[in-house]
Amino acid sequence: MNKVVCLIPVSGFSDSKTRLSPFLSSSERRALLKFMLKDIVSNIRESVDEVFIVSRDEEVLDYAMSLDCRIIEDKNLGEASSLNNALVYSMSIIRREYGLCDVIIIPSDIPLIRKEHVIHVRSSDSDVVISPSMGGGTNLLFIRKDVDFIPEFGEFSFDKHLDQAGRNDLSYEVFDSFYLSVDVNTPNDLGEIMLHGKKTYTYEYLSKLDITVENSRSDVRLNVKRD
């Protein structure tokens, strides 16, 4: 089986996830990001050959090393365009070190990912595997070692990745998983973690914040509150 390296971009812990404010304070959001990253690394580590975290933030890079991850420093990581440049740069570094290897790119806010997801992706015969987020983004992108594919993360990236695969006559698989689709940006997303992530570090942390979840009768599926 080919070597598989996981690449996780992290913009920074400070002033991130602002859509969770004022539901969570700045320090609480920082802690949340750390626990989500810890969940991801813990859940996928046994299913890949190496985990790399790319960031321009020294706090992120220090934390990544505490999780025994490899790090790539990129000072331009931030907006979507810079994110994709950072990913291309990181992939070139990884493949220069490991030779041609399969690469899995995942965001840092999907704490419900499981090793079974990675095992499934690794066993795919497709050139590219794309897993959608609930909002039309991409929450996992698998690129086969000998495939020329450019990450296009950002708004509605799922369709962009599908279009690119089609234009280049690449075989692709859409891996549609509820657990992979849950990225954390809003209080309602926290509710999904409280319902479905009971064995995660993220759930343990949120539980200490007195967050409760109820069924909602409005257009929003869940009513998430703090006691």
C-alpha cells in the first residue's frame, strides 16, 4: 500500500472561529481549537504514515509538536487563496521528503473524524476522494500520489474540486459521511458535537462549559444554550 501523509492547515488559535462569539469567549475558542486538533490527530494517527500541520502561527506549531506531529511553517497561511498556496507548498515539501506519496488534506475543525474514514479513503481506487461539508465546502481531500491536483479550499470548494477532477479526466469518489461533514463554526455545530461526539476530547471540554442541547421547533435543527 502507498505511503499516506495527512496534511492539516491551521491558521491560528487566536481570534479564530469568530462566529462562535459571544457564545464562547476568546480563551474558550482557543481551547476548543486545541481540543479539536487533538481529536483529529489522535483519531487518524494509526491510519497514516505521518501527520503534518502547516501554520504561520508559532503557538499552533508548538502545540503541533506537543502532539508529535511534523510541522511546516508558512507565513502566508490565512485567507482562502493563501491557504491553497500553503497547501501546494506543503505538498511539494512532503513529496520531496517522502517521494511520491498519497496525501490526505483535512481541516482542523472536524473532531468527529474516525480512523475508519481514513482506512476507507486509503482503500479507494480513485485518483481523488472528496468529502463534502454541510455548507458546500470540503472536509477531506485525498489525492493519489501520481495525480496532479490543486487544492481549491474556500467557499463552495466541493463543487470546485469536482469540476477540477472532471476537467482533468480524473477518477473520483464522493465520500459522503455525516461525521466528516460536521465542521465547527457556529453554536449549532457545537450541538452536533454534544450529540455525536461523546468519546472525544472536544465533547469533554464542551461539557465543562455547561452547554446544553434541545430539539428546536424553529428552522434551526438544534437549540444550543449555556446554563
